[in-house]
Amino acid sequence: MKKQQYKKLPLTVQEQINLLKSRGLQVPNEEKAERYLRNIGYYRLSGYMYPFLDDKKMHLYKKGVSFEDILNVYRFDRELRLLVFSAIEKIEISVRSEITNEFSIAYKDPFWYTDAKYFANLSKHVEFLKNLINTVNRSTDVFIKHFQSTYIDVCPPIWVVSEILSMGQFSILYSITAKSNPRKAVADYFGIKEIVFVAWLHTLVYIRNICAHHSRLWNKDLRVPVKLPKKTTNQWLSSPNIANYKLYVVLAIINYLLDIITPKHTFRQKVKDLLKKYPNTNITSMGFPKGWDSDSFWT
């Protein structure tokens, strides 16, 4: 396809409303629509408009679709992001603790993460350390400043560093470690194989970043398909027909890990409650299979 120059001109909010109406969208309350378009933005909302189009080339809406229908999907997505982000926070803290404890105790070394002999990918370990040192030096946290003013070591012990490393950095740290007893022990705690744990961490980092940047999550296709476990210690989905690039499998991963971390969690119920609150949400686009809620994993 031959590239062309972008020639679309900016539209006022009223012009945006007129354009939507000309394409068949019902806008019964223009004042309300103007407020949402002004505060959210037309382009951001367009990602939620797309599924309602009957003719996607001409941008014509299906009969009977209203601006409120689009807002409901937007609201659902916002509440979904908040729910997922909160759940991932619990998982992130647990993962940090498990990695910190298992490796430190096994190696009897609070600075094990600086030693190349514990890592399988030396170039990535060098890169990791470089980024870590930059993170430490940029930190304004009191506990980091205290360490730097008190000790001669370049890097703090892992349990101090763990408080300033991002989830992405911890995911990288675990993924580049060499095969070892503590590496296996971490994955064993979560009841999955190491290769699956690495893949799940990368996926959760990706999803967390989507939530943190307020990006659309609802019908997002994963950048890298999730590795599904062949065997788990705790209960996993019973259905073999799962799209491993859709959000449904991410919700399952979160639910599975929370069952281990905090068995009395309410995540599965909150997912159900959210779907009941917005019954017209297209969950097929999220990868939900038919009869998903009858799977004992979700009961």
C-alpha cells in the first residue's frame, strides 16, 4: 500500500459531535457528549467506538448505537484497569519477597545479584547491573541515601534494592539467573515451571504498564502470547480451548497467583461483579470462552 500524507484537520468538539451523528451514532444529550469529548478526547474514545461500527471503512455505526453505549465500554475498561492494577500490586510484592528470600538464603550473600556466576546470560547481567546502579544513584529515598553515606559498597543488599526496583527489572533479574535450587524454589512456590513463571512475569509487567499509563485494556491483544502451563500445583482452568493472547488468560493468571498469595482474595468475585455491572460488554473480544463461569476455577 502506497503511503500518503496525513491531511486530516483538527475539529472542534461540536464538529466532532456533528461528525459522529452524521455517521449514524445517536447522541441524545449533546451537552453530556461535549463534556466527555472535551475531558477524555475524541481519539482516545475512538478505540471504544470501533467495535460498534457496521461499516468500518466508512465509519458508519450499527443501528441503534448511542454515545452512552460507548461510554459504558469506556467505564468498564477503566474499572477493569483499576481492578487488575490493584491485583498485580499484590503479586508484584510477593514476587519481590520470594526472589529476595530464596536467593539470598541459598547463597548466603546479600549481594548475590551482583555476582556473574549466578547468571546464565552475562551480557544481560551487565546491562541489568548498569541500569540498577543508575536507579540506585538517582534514588532520593532516605534508606538509599543512608546506605550510601554509611557503607562503602557500590550497591545495597538485595532486600534494600528490592524496594526501588520496578516489576520489570525484577522480571528481568529472575529471567537471566542460571538454573539453580533457589530459581526452582521460587517457581515451585507459585506451583508452576520456571519457564512458565518467566513468561507470566513478562506478561504481568506488560499488563501493569498498560494499566499504569491508562491505556485501553478491555479488548487488548497481548504483544506476546502467554505460555500456558501443562501442570500446576494449584487449580488451573479446566478448559483446553483458551486464546493465549487475550485478556481472559491474564485474568486467570492473576486469579491463580492470588489463590496462592492470599487465598481469601476477592478478585474472582470482583471480576464477576464487574461483568454483571456492564452486561452488554463484549467479553468474547477479551477471550472469555462460552460457559467460562461454570469452570470450577472461577467458583
